[in-house]
Amino acid sequence: MIKFINFFENIDKSKNGIAVNNEVYDISSIYPDSLMKLISDGNLNNESFHNELINNLDKLPKSNYHFSDLQNSNQNDSFGLNIPYIPSEVWACGVTYLRNMELHEQDIEESDGFKGLYSYVYDSERPEIFFKALGHHCVGTNEYITIRSDSNETFIEAELAMIFNSQGDVIGYTAANDITAWDIEKECPLFLNQAKIFKGSCVLGPCIVPEKFIKSPLNLDVNCKLIRDGELIYEGNGSTKNMKRSISEFKDYLFRNNIISDGTVFCTGTAIGIPNDMYINDGDFCHIEVEKIGLIKNQAQKIIINT
Ligand code: DO4
Ligand code: MG
């Protein structure tokens, strides 16, 4: 398996690389700018390009760090992983798992809100596809995520994300945190954009895995952790095998009468229904791990004033 990454070490703040068997090689001589180029030139999921890389590993500069060192690094370390590339658009699908639908319905019931909405969407033939982010709303692992100044119940959403090319092929996968101001969303469904789209509302990373290395995307374990003052206060586990929708359904509805550019990211819905009192506090750390892809971890920052 090859994982494509953007990493930094010491004074080099952005290098494109590959991780093979935990070793990290610098491919910046082939891709000097963004890994987006790898997507637009068709090489991300191209087997002969992968073989060429594998056969020439000894000619590529090797990092002093392993992939696991970069992935587990902390905010102030001089080495780590950046967001793999800045996508032009991120879309998402909601209510794709029964457990999340049930928890949302239960919370709506208790708060006297729009009852039945989430069960309607879960059962509906048309999936709930919504716009999630532009590139400037997205961050990578170890960057700050945001709790909006006007939200007191913001949640982690641990998701498998697909990477599309403009033709509608799924060419890779990454992990995502679709951070959601649930109190704003549950007050009124028409507030969804405000609940979903704000700066630091979407984490992507830690790498891109080409599609051909993930044989069963709908059978991946997903884990998330909420850590407060160094203590694990919540851990949840899920699996993409419980996803109600298929990949072809996502593609069909996302591309219907729409223009989608290379490298568009699509978050497939939260695989873990988090209890309604486990919202994120200022300073908490949120970890999300998707099997075969890796770990993204971020500290939350509550915005106090409106900046
Ligand atoms: O409107 C609800 C969106 C829910 C969501 O983002 C998810 O299920 O992941
Ligand atoms: Mg979501």
C-alpha cells in the first residue's frame, strides 16, 4: 500500500511524500506543488505510476521520520503531517447510519423540535447531500478546529471520505471530521449551513490512500475519542459496514446536474452516533481513526468574539 502525504520536517514546511511500510519518501521532485496535481494528471490511482515509485524507492530522498512518527506528532513538534491538499469543494451525506438517525430523533423529541426529519431522510430514496466546505474551511491533523461562538453543543462526526475526479470515479479515500454545531442544526433544519460550514469545521487527512488499495471501503472500522484535560472522556467505535447508502448512490446524486472538479472530497456520514451530552469543550482533543487510512487529531478552540 502507498499512502500519499504532505509533511513537514524541521525547516521544510511542505513536502509531498509517500509512506510505504511506514517509511516516508519525499516525492517533491516529481510533485513540487500540491498533491492536487497528482489527482488532475490521473496518477493518484494509476497502478503503473505506483509501480514506478515502488521500483525506484532507493532513488527518492528518505525522511528521518516514519509515517507513525509524523502521524503521532504533537502540535508543537517540528515534524508532522499537513492536510494532504486543499480541495476546492467538500460535499457530504448525512444520516447514513441507523444509530445516528436514532440519536438525532431522540434528541429532537426531547427538545420539541422537527420530529421525524431524520428518520424521513434515512428512509428516503434521495440521500441528504449537503455542501460542507470550501478549501479555506478545511484543516489537517494537529491544527485547531472550531467551536462556533454561538454554539454550545458542537460534535465530532467521524467519517470515511471519498475523493472524486471530475469524471465521477472514486480515486482515493481519506478520513474526515465533519464538525457540527448540533444545537444550531436541531433548532431548525434551515440553519444547516451555519451548523456545518465555518472556519475549522472540516478536518481531512492524515493521508490519501488510492482507491485500489482499499478493497472493501464498506467494511472499515472507525474509532473516535474525546479527550479532556488529558483524560479520555468518550470513546466510540463504528464500521462503514453499517452504512445504509452505496458508493454508486453517492456518485449518482452528487454528479446529477452538477459540475464537480478533480479532487472533490465527499464525506460519507458519521459512522459513530455520539451520545447527546458528549459535545466538544474548548481545549478538548478529538481523535478520529479510520482503518487502513489513519488518525487525525485536533484540539478544539471556542471562538469567543466574532472574527
Ligand atoms: O443533517 C444532518 C447531517 C448529519 C450528518 O452530517 C451525518 O450523519 O454525518
Ligand atoms: Mg456528517
